Amino acid sequence: MKKLFGISVLIIIIISSYSQEDNTLTPDTQRYQTRGNNDEIQTLFTKDGKTSHGAYGGINLFYTNLGMNSLNRNAFILGMKGAWVIDHVFEIGLDVNSFISEAKPDALLGNSSYLYTGGYGGVLLAFNIFPTKPINVSIPITIGAGGVSYMGNYYSYDEYYDYYPESFYGYFLVQPGVELQLNMTKFMRIAIHASYRYTSNIYLEYSISPDLIGNENLMRGFNFGASVKFGKF
């Protein structure tokens, strides 16, 4: 009986204490709790419903390798990109690049020097992870198209090298990647870049032979390099 009485007293004390704490809430706090119990829609962006908007432009400089066989070439990619930045996290824009490889002799074409050149571009989509941190990560993907030429040269009478295309081919492209971004200032970022360039099949052909130049995987490969971006992120 004493135990039951003691437990009853304890319960009454706890209930009384809780009631007192609840009554001590300020009107603002009570209104906040009331709002918290409502079925409010949670947004993907800021909690107050306001979305930040920004934009940037940037320059790409990448290294890659083209050819995938004995006709492979070291190559450099120089490009530009720009994007609309939504709430610091999502990006949508354009990515345009041109490339040129080293020149090497081609035995089937009289050992004249030939190189790969061309370009590609498309829609740029990106998702940024912890974008407000000094060091953060971006996951970009470019979806578009491009073209590649196999260019030769000859020594002209006026002592200049003239280039002409042995073959040209167009392709579709998907290029996913990852970037380690360094926020140098509020308006400047340096991104260390790695991506994989996946294209449709390439069929560059010799004018004097049915053989393919390189192979159908000619344009597929990794890019490594850096980007510099300027704008409001």
C-alpha cells in the first residue's frame, strides 16, 4: 500500500512539473510548436522557401589520349563552360571544348605526319556537395555531340605546312566526371577535374584503303586536368 501511494505521488509530481514547463513557454515558442505540428511541405532548397540563384563562366584545360592503338596520340583539350547555379547545389549550362593531338607519321600515307583534331559540346548538368565549404565536390555530366578529323600536312612550296583532312566523323557524347573544387574567393573556384568521355562509334576511313583509322573506340577515354570558374556560386 505504501509503495502504491509513493508511485501515485511520483506520477502526480511529474505531471505537475510538465504542466508548469509547458505553461512557461513564450508566445513565440508556442506559435512555433503549433506551426511545427502542421503538415507543411518541405522544399528541396532553403527552409524559408527562398532559392539562391547564381551563374559562372569558366575555362577547361585537360589532358587525354586518343586512338587506343598504334595510332594513338597524346592530346590536349581547351574549352569553355558556363552555368546557372540554383541554390548553390544544382547547375545547368553549356560545355564546349576543342582538342588537338600530337602529330605522328602514318605508314599508309607515305609517312606524312597526321594528327587528330575536332571538338565537342553539349548541355552541362552538375550536382555540388557541400558547396559552401572551402573544399567541396562537384559531379558534372556533359551530354552532347562533336566531330573528329584526321588531319595531315604537307610541305608547300612557300615553306609553310598546310593541313588537310584525310577523314572526318561525327559522334554523340556522354561525359560524366568528378571535380574537387577549391573556393579561392567568393567569386573564384579552381576545380581539379577527372572525367570519362564515352562516345558513339567512330569510323574514320583512309581514302586509299578500307582500313579504319584508329578504331571505333577512338574518342573514348579519360580526361584529367583543371578548370577555373568565375561568378556567383
